[in-house]
Amino acid sequence: MGSRASSLLREEDIEEIKKETGFSHSQITRLYSRFHSLDKGENGALSREDFQRIPELAINPLGDRIINAFFPEGTNKKYTAREDQVNFRGFMRTLAHFRPVEDNEKNKDLTSGEPLNSRTNKLHFAFQLYDLDRDDKISRDELLQVLRMMVGVNISDEQLGSIADRTIQEADTNGDMCISFSEFTKVLEKVDVEQKMSIRFLH
Amino acid sequence: MEGAWEIAFVFFQVWLSIVVGLIMLPAMFGVSLGFTDIYIKVLVKTLEWATLRIQRGQKEQAALPSQSANGIIEKDDGSMQEEIGELRRSHPKNLAGGDFTLCDAFYFCKKGIENIVEDQVTQRFTSEELASWNLLTRTNNNFCYISLRLTIIWGLGVFIRYCILLPLSVKNWLSDLVHITCYRICARGLSATIRYHNKENRPKKGGICVANHTSPIDIVILANDGCYAMVGQVHGGLMGVLQRSIVRSCPHVWFERSEMKDRHAVAKRLKDHIADKTKLPILIFPEGTCINNTSVMMFKKGSFEIGGTIYPVAIKYDPQFGDAFWNSAKYNMVSYLLRMMTSWAIVCNVWYLPPMTRQDGEDAVQFANRVKSAIAHQGGLVDLSWDGGLKREKVKESLKEEQQKMYSSMIIGSDFNEASVGPA
């Protein structure tokens, strides 16, 4: 139960996470309970299989892409001990992108300068859902692959190809047939990213 | 030292006769001396007082959130169409193309992260979180005291069942009484307080009783108020011994594990049983596994294909007094029973719902869902269509395909003109 799990989380850790992510103390302990309940192997880290065990996530067409976002490339020792595992700090860091924006007032002294849940960082999170090889560009191929994930077998290759072409034409301003992050941001400038990419965490 | 032992022995005898006189005998005759009710009242007062004390002591911790929210987040419950529609309203749409926009991914992303933080299914397979803890996991002293008392009572119950009641089960008319009596003793052993509602709807012979499943104790709870034929697998070990003892006093329908796989054989045996109107109603738990009593999960359609009258029963445990849920993935039967013995009490409500039969034009799945909704509604439980089997198995691919299909229809739903492929 919840009370047992929180005893494994030290106060210093909670303070650090608070500074880095902006979550409140009680939110952090509640999310730690959740992390702990997902961690079937009880080794303090989540693997991809742990995420896959959530049925509603397993049936999400972009489920794999979302899970992937928790496992950044290269091993930053603070967040992952191994490439295929994410610890609680890494877990919180990813979730922090989805904090609503108005809660920002408390965190003026973040080392990274811009809070994780800023509009730009939220857009970047979404951008990386499409950018499969993490080269900061969405190519036609990558867009096709992600589209295929979303529609399954219900749309033919030609139709999907047209959709991809049209989408790139809409967004591409420098003619390199790829969508860069700034082009991505420009296309979506009128979308209410703050609301659509935020989750209402209870206090 | 000798003197002390003698005194202890005398005390033990006195205590034993008190136990037998005040608990066993009334239990056998179905008479309540009202002790259990008083016990429960005292318990409630104690727990309330203890909770207040703790709340005063721990202000920062917020381990006991005063608001009812046990959830971590507040979700939007819009459908895929609504949410994506909203996303697209602010995006300048190219009418020549299909209805795809880069921000569509936001919807799936947000849903995915919400489900990582809190989902509807995995929480059903662990014990319900209480707003206030009930002293069970912390106090060690009372733990031991209660455990000794209850273990002895339970032990006596087993003794009486095997050595006194079993030989009595020769005659038919007595076997009913025996049946109910042994379960009553079990219930007393567990300090169970059960309230039965709408007894007029109690399952009749030749029918099928279906109930939501939380723990093996469900059987004790229901059998306290009627005789049922059980369907189940033959177990080895402790369960097997218990099973065989029950069989003597009541006809049951036991299957070997291999037979369970053959659905037609199972269905045939059950059909034969209910066709015989003198046979006891069959008790079935269509969820197929223990759920934590906050929801009712998918009912397997097998029992609803057999025909006959279904008598739905809703069982709801009061979580304040003890957690009856058996997490079979985590605890084995023995440690579970021990935990049950040592919880404060088991308080539950049983509602007998009016009988239902399959209507014309309704298939087994729809009928199963109808019964499930009735049970969920009565018990105040969440009605889920997720399969309880997800406790151990992966979710079916077909559900993902449904999501993909829904989304595809949004993309090509509006008039999609394949001819115009040229630049916009």
C-alpha cells in the first residue's frame, strides 16, 4: 500500500525532484506509489514491459512511441542505470512535461533555465513522437511510419503517402522535404498546446 | 511452577467453555447473541478515535488526504472524436487533403500519459486504497491477540466439522442443516457480519446463481444463507481436503483441470444439473478471478449460454474493517486465510437481485453484460468491460485495432479526393 512505498523515497530525493520538475511534495509521493506499483520486479526501475502491462496503454496506437519517450538515448546516469530501464527521477522528469503551465510561479530558480512544462518543451515532446531517429527532423519516411501506427491496416499505402506528402508541404518552409522543429512549431502556433498537452494533477 | 500451570489450565478450560457456549453453540443454531453487533460498534468507535489521533499528529505528511480523491489526476472523458475535433479547430486545415494534422498525436500522447499515471484496470488487481488506514498494518500487539483467539475458534470449527458433523451427514434432510451450519461456524471464525437484502429473491433449485468475485470467502458468505452446488476445479493440498469434506454433505459439480478446457463438456454437465429441478442452484463467478471489490469486470459468457434462470447476487465488502480481496498473484491461499483470520472483522452486504432470463434477440454476451450492470449498479461498483484475465495475461491486439479503426475513420471520413495530389 501507499504508506509502505513512500518510506523508500528519501526526503533529499523528494526535494531534488521538486526543484527539477515543480511537482508538490504530495504529488511526488503519490506518483512514487504509482511507480512502485508498476515496478513488478521491485528493482527501483521500470522497463518497457512494465509499461506494456497497462492495458489502456497497450492498446494506444502510439503506445510504443510514448513509452519510448521515457527511455532517452544515451545513458544519463541520473535517470537510467541501463538503457532499457528508467528510475523514478527519469520517470518524474518525463511526466513533468505534462504539468499544467500556470503552476510555474513556484519554480523561478531552475538550473536548466526553462521549465520542463513550458510550451516549447511540450511541443518538443510531441515532436519527438514523430522523430523516430532523433535527428531533429521529421522525414517523409518517419511520418509514414507513425501514421501507419495510428491507422493500422485501414488505409492503403497510396492514401497514406498522399496524406504524408500534403502534411510535409503544409509545414515545410525551407524546401528540404522534412519538418524541423521550428517548422513544426510554426504550423501548430495556433493550437492550445498548454491545455492539450497538460494533465490535471490533483494536489 | 506446577501451581501456575494448573491455574493456567483451569483458566483455559473456563475460557474454552465460554467460547463454546457463547460462540459455537449459538452459531450452530443460527442464534445471534448480539455480540458480533456490539463488537462491530465498538470497533467503529475505536477506529474513528484512532484516526483522529493520527490526523492530529501528522499534519505535514498528508498520508490521509481529507478530500475523497484517491486518484492522482483528473481526467477529461471526451471521446476520440471530440478531443481530436477540438485540437483541429485551431489548426488551419488544408481542405484538399485528408483530415490529418500533426496535432492529432497530442490526443494519443495525453491519453497515454494519463494511463501511465492512473489506469482503470491495474488498480482492480491490488487492494483498494483506503482514505484512512484501519490499524491493521501497524499495530502489532492487537494483531497477536486477535489471531490467537480466532485461530483457536477456527480450529474448533474444523474439528467439529470433521468429527461431529460429517458422520451426521448421512441423512438428506440433515445435510442441508449441516451444510449451513458448517458455513456458519466458518463465518463466526472469520468474525463475519453479513447483511442479506431482498431474501425473497434467493436463488431457487434448478437455477444458476452468479455473483461478483472478490475472495474465496464469497462462498462462505453465500453458503451461510442457502445451499449451493459449486462448480470448480478439483484442487490438491489444503483446498482439496476442504473440498472433499464439503462434497459429502452436498452434491457438487467438480471438474478436473483438463475437463475445464473443454467448454462443451462443462456446458453439458451444467445443463444436466439444472434440468434436474431437485438439484441445488449452481454458484458461478463469471469474472473468473478475484477482483478487488471496487468494480465488476467482464463476465465470461459461458454460464449465460446454458439457459435456465439466472439469479444475480451482488456482494460488497465494507473496506473499513478488513480487506477481503485475495490477490492470488501475490499471496497464496494459506497466507490469505491467515490474514482474513486476523483482520478485525469481515462486514459485507449481500443483495439478492430479481431473477433474469435471456430475452429474445439477445445473445449470451449482451445478456452477460445486462446481468453485470445490474450487479454493479446494486453494489455501487464500477461497471468495466475489461477482462479480469488481464490480471495475468496481455491485452488482445484486437482492442488496439479498434482504436486504429476509429482514428482512420476520422481521417478519411470526410470527403477525401485522391485525384488532387498536386501542390496545394
